[in-house]
Amino acid sequence: MQEFNYQLDYANLDLRAHPELYRVGRGEQGVLLVEPYKSEILPHWRFATPDIAQASSQAIYAMFLDYLAQNDFVGADMARKFIQMGYTRARRYANHKGGKKYDGVVPADKKGQSGAHGRDTLPQQPQDSEAAQIKAESAQIFKKVWDDCRANADYQRLRKQHQARYEHDGQYADIPNDWLVEGKPKTDSSKK
């Protein structure tokens, strides 16, 4: 598996026009970066209550299916990532009141990356609290839809095709420098 590339200037790139630039990466990597999909999907992403999570997950799942119908793997994968993020964020809020898992600020050089980065993990809230139960139910709604996305045969086929066609060591060898975030070196890996 190739790592998600954080060196690309996603704010100014259209990955619908350039699907060859997209890497699946791990989990939700890039979910809040890749345009135009972020702008299309983000307004529908909510998980505050089970009713809101149900409406949100179904709206995003409909987008997932629409992207698949258009053979737009990048769009489908971004929809899958938002659905996965609905699950993980709702679980985060079920476990930690206010959604804050780590104590302290994210180090400046680690902004946009997940992980503790040397910070202590805050204690979890009791799982029998009403707030925790509401968020846990929202998480389960997203989890079922996320499982449906991953099991979708068209999604699996397009993912394999995309990775075989585009995700390789020389994937970024010939891209213009203005497609990169200023100050980032032009390399083919983005191991962070």
C-alpha cells in the first residue's frame, strides 16, 4: 500500500480531473483535503444524534453509490472516508466528552496528522452516561454503512483498478512543481 501524499496542493487541485494523483492511504487520510469531493460531501456530514447520523450516513452513502455509478473511484473512496470518519468521530465523542482525546496542543509540525505525538491520553467518560450512549448509537449507524461501503463489489473492483493503475513508486515523478504545497520537497513518498 502506498501512503497518502500530503505534499500535493489539494486546495488548488481538482482530483476529479486528475484521479491519477489520488492515493487511498490508510483509513481516513486526506478526508478533509481532496477537492472537489471535500466540498461536496462535508456539508452532509453530521453525527450529533442518532437521527442526524442516520440522515447524514444515508445522504453520503447515496453519494457513494452515485460516484460508483459514474466510475468515479476517488469520489466513492472519499465518501467512504467521510462515513468512516462519522464512525470514528462519534466513537471519539462517546469515549471523551467534548471529543478531546489527548491533553495539550498538537505540535506545529504534526498538524493534520492523527496520533498522540507525545501527548497524554485523557481519561474516558463513563459509557453509561446519556451523552456517551447517544454518540455510541450514532457511531453504530455509521459503522453499518461503512461496512456496506467496504463490501460493495463495484467499490472493491474500482479500488483494485485504481491502485493497480496509479499507485506505484513513480506515481509523482512527472508532476509540475506548482501542484505541490510550497516549501515541500518533490519526493514520491510522504511517510509521516
